[in-house]
Amino acid sequence: FFGSLLFDFDQVEWIKERISDIPIRLVFESSLELMSSTQVGDFQMNASGERKGPPPVVKKVLGLFGSQKEEDRIVGYLSFLKIGPKLLKFIPGKKVRDLRNWLTVYGYWNQGGSQNVSSMFLYLANEYLMDIDIQPKAVKETPPLGLVHPDKDGYFTSAEDYLNWHKQHSHLPPDAPVAALMLYRKHVITDQQYIPQLIKEFEEQGIRPLPIFINGVEAHTVVRDMLTTEHEQAARRRGDVAIDSLKRDAVYVDCIVNTIGFPLVGGPAGTMEGGRQAEVAKAILGAKNVPYFVAAPMLIQDLNSWEQNGMQGLQSVVLYALPELDGAIDTVTLGGLVRDDIFLIRERVIKLCSRINRWVSLRRKAAKERKVAVLLYGFPPGVGAVGTAALLNVPRSLELVLKELQDAGYDLGEAAADLDGEAIVTALKRQLEDLPTSRGPDAVAEAAQSIAADIGAESVATAVEPHELREWLTYPEDWGPTEWGPIPFLPSKDLLVRKMTSQWGDLESYRGLRTTAKGQPMISGVQLGNVWIGVQPLLGLEGDPMRLLFERDFTPHPQYAATYQWLKHDYQADALVHFGMHGTVEWLPGSPLGNSGYSWSDVLLSDMPNVYIYAANNPSESIVAKRRGYGTIVSHNVPPYSRAGLYKQLATLKELLAEYRDAPEANAALKPTIVDTVRSAGLEKDLPFGPEG
């Protein structure tokens, strides 16, 4: 039996049961449970539930490879693979011979290519089946780890050498963001076409790629030892050395992009223990303190099923669930399978690069120059809910956040020393009233100006012209099959506009939710220097505010879309803050998981970094904000609370009523006492006695 890339629990259990009697079992790059079934001759990875493995002398040899860190065990095995078969020639015993054969077979498999695969089967046949006159060729080797570029033959073995070469041969400026791009080695050595396309697109979008190919299990050692950041170096200068294995020639990066998925520690082989090693991954990534993206083409799911139903099953575990344990953000589906081939969707790669550029720009820009947009909520409408969120005191919390921003150097203009969150919420409520909205932006701004002025803020409002919204929602004129890739249909440049107008009517003639008398979507807020505070638009229709949650083909209304597009294009926000649990943008129609270019959450959030404040006790919904809404979640504890119960006369009344109900006739004498207790509790004002008194 020969198996590879098998991780699904049900599949693993099914296979284990059916291969137990096969004498030669070779399982690579799969779940540890299935890899433990490996058997070659007398060598068994695991037998009868007890890990037998190699003899003590071999274990001693294995211990010489790799570091002594627990998380580096699998990396040590990889180092042993290359030289192990040669060393084991000098150790007697059939079991050692079988171990040597297994290592040799894995060496053929790991190096890849048709020549190595055919030689692997010849080797097995000669050793265990029959003597064949044809002898296998020696392993054709490629580096287990290196760097690659489509404009350079061969591979680089030094990241420093690669960057020096790239700076001399690329059109990018010296200060272009550097993105460490971790690639699956098998795809590099088998010349998968998406690899050079991905590298070239990063360059086209102004990012200097650092394409490092790995087997998958050593991703954490690459990040830990080969990459460094300004943050890490500043910490080391202060004497804070979080990583003691950092190499002297480690190169600076602005972000890390993992195109393999799985846990950072162990990769595919660490799938079943991702949670156990998550703390190690967090320590490594925390020391670097740069964005860690997981973005990859789907290797388990085809593009057609993704377009129809979103990412599903094991594919979502590989690209979302496991990397999220490590702290990955902004997962983007870069492409997927069409039959047996891997295709990129260029539009998705552009989205990833755009988000990378915005995160790097946010880091590099001085705090006083960063423009922040804070979105509060007003749901449900018409009941005074503006500036509220579940389990959070929004006005008071807003005061604290604004104070922290001010202390961190953000420009809050002439903000009063004692910022009043309640005053901000009151100003926002005034702006949302119907009469000022119908009269236009000047009337809306004026409605809250005096309140805003008292706290050193400014009441601001603007109206978006329908033709602007149309332009913002239109894909580039020249986009075609090259950008959209082999998905089942080719989106037209005005696809989003046509969907919106089919639901809400022509943009120029639409009069509805928060539009002026002239039909312009209205956007208003309170401005404190470079911090804009507004209210997220209502979600659906008047009288049916939840409709969008249940309409797959519905669209946000024009004013909803205009708000987010205005924040990107006109206000030019460097970051969004969604304040509390929870908003609605992450629930908009589109792909259930794995946003596409026509998922409304993806369209409206665009490339803006999104910081999402969320209650810690609701992971099931915060994960939607993280995945569909590109939210970087900042959790807060929930306030302590308990059952309120009853007090004073109400508690006494409850006991009297319970006693009376048990036996009404026997306890008739309790009636006067019950009536007196009702009066003393004041309940007769809300529940007057009937004619009988």
C-alpha cells in the first residue's frame, strides 16, 4: 500500500482497518495516525498501539539531527533522511536494513519527479519482491529548502543572496515591502505553473517576494530562524531575546504569507496536534510581530464547487481552522483545482497583495498620519439602539479607546481632555434623524454641530452621487479571463451594479434608506482629527431589517454600499474598527466561506484592515467576522452577571402564589394577604384589579 496527503479522519479510519494485513505499507505526508501504520519488512512505525520504531542505536543517531526543541522533531527526521541510509549501512541487523530501505524509499519520494518515483518502485521490487535486472538510479536530488524565481535558473540556498540578486534585477524600489512567501516544495520541483505566476503577480503589485520552498513540516523553523523584523531587532537591542536560534544572516520581512496552510509547526504532519503546538507558533509569530497571512489555492476542492457552495470540509480546516490557532489573518482563496491542475485566480491574488500593501502601509505610516474609521451600530432600528453592542458599554469603551489612540500619537484634533462617549452617541443620533437627511449634508452636519463642538469634535456629512457609487462598484474595464481564471462564468464589469439595480431600482432614481431628496446616499459622522466615528448603515428593508441574512442573491442597499466605498475611496481610511458584537458587513450575501471577488463582504471591506472588537464568549459568530469580514479580532471579557431574581414584596408574593396554587380551596384564606402584597408592591398600577376587586 502506498498513500500520501491523507488527513480526513473518516478516510484515515477506513484505510487503517483495510491495510492492516498488507505486508508493505508506505504512508507519507499524512495524519500521524495513518503514518504510524508504515511497515517495511520488520521495521514498523507503530505496532499494537506501542510505538516501536528504530532500535536504540538508531535512535541515538537520530538524536544528533536537528535541535533539541520538541517542535523540531519532524525537521530532525528530514535532516536524517539524506544521510541516514549511508550511516545505517554500518549498523548490523535486518531491522536496521528495513529502516534503511524505508528511508531510501522516502528519499526517492521526497525528491519527486518521474525518474525518482520509477526508481523508488524498482528499489522496492528488488528488495522485497524479486530480483529485477534493471537497477534503480540514484536519487536525483533538489535542495530540501531553498528560494526560487522564474527569472533565475536553479535555486538559491541563501535568502540574503536572493534578496541581493532581486534588488539588482527587479523594477521595484529599494523600500518595497518584503513578503516571505512560503511555497510547497513538491509544487516547485514539479514545475506547477501557478508558482511563477504568483511570484510575478506579487512583483506587479509592488511587493518584493521572498519565495522560500519547504517540505511543509519546517515552516516554523524558517520563520523562527531565517526571518527577522524591525520589531524583533528593536527588542533584541533592548536585551529581549525571544528567539535564541535566529541566524546571523536572517533577512528582514514586512509580512509572512503561507501558501501551504496547516499549522505553522509541523505543517501537514502536525495536523492532529495543531492545538498543542499553537503556543509555540504564537511565540514565534509574536516575536516577529508582522502580519501572518495564509492564502493558497485549494488542493482538495475544485473551483466549481467553491463557486457554487464556498469552501467546505477538510479544505476549510487546512486553510482556516488550523492556521487560525496560530494567529493567521485575512485568508484569501487564491485558486483551486480544475480536474487535476492547479489554477490561480489573478483577481484573488491582486486582493491578497492589496491587503498586504495596506497592512504594511499602516505599520510604516506615522501614528499621527493614520486615518481611522470607527463604526458603531444602531440595530434594531427605531428603538434607541444607536451606540450599543451586546455585553459592552459602548460609550465608556469608546472613551477608553480614543484615549489610548491619543496616547499612542494618533491625531484626535481638538478633542476635549475628558472625551464624552455619550455625547458622541447623542450627536450620531441627531444626524440620523429623517428631516435633516432629506435636506442634505449641510442640514445633517448642522443638526449635531453644537453637541460635537462641546467635546472638540466636528459634525460632518457628505452625500455620494449615484454615478460615483456606480464607478466604485465597477470592475476594471480590461478585466477578462486572465483576471478571473477558470471559474464557471466570466463576471461582467458591471455585475455588482446590475445586481443592485435589479433589487433596488436604478441608482439615479432610487429614494430609500438614508438618501437625500435628490436620491444621494447620505454618510455622516463625528470627526476627531484623523478619527471618524459613524454608525454602520441598517442592513435591510424598513420593517424587515434581517432580510439580507436570508437572501442569497440579495444585495446591500445603495447607502450601505456607499458608506464602505466612501470610507475607502474618499475618506481613505487606513483602518476600520467595528466596535462590539456585532455588525452586519460579514453577513452580507456571497460565498459562505472563502470570499470571491463578488462576495459583498469582500467587495465593501475591500483592502482596508479591519479591527473587530468582539465579546470573548461568542466564538461561533466572531469566526464569521474573522473569515468573511477579514476581521482581526480583539476579544473583550463579558461583564459579570447572574440571575437577578425577585426582591422584597415580589419574592413574598411569589411564595404566596405558589402556596395558593398548590391547594386553592384549602388556602383560600391567603387571598387577602395576596391582595395586600400586590398593593404594597405597586403592581395594581400596572395590573389593575378586576370588577370583583
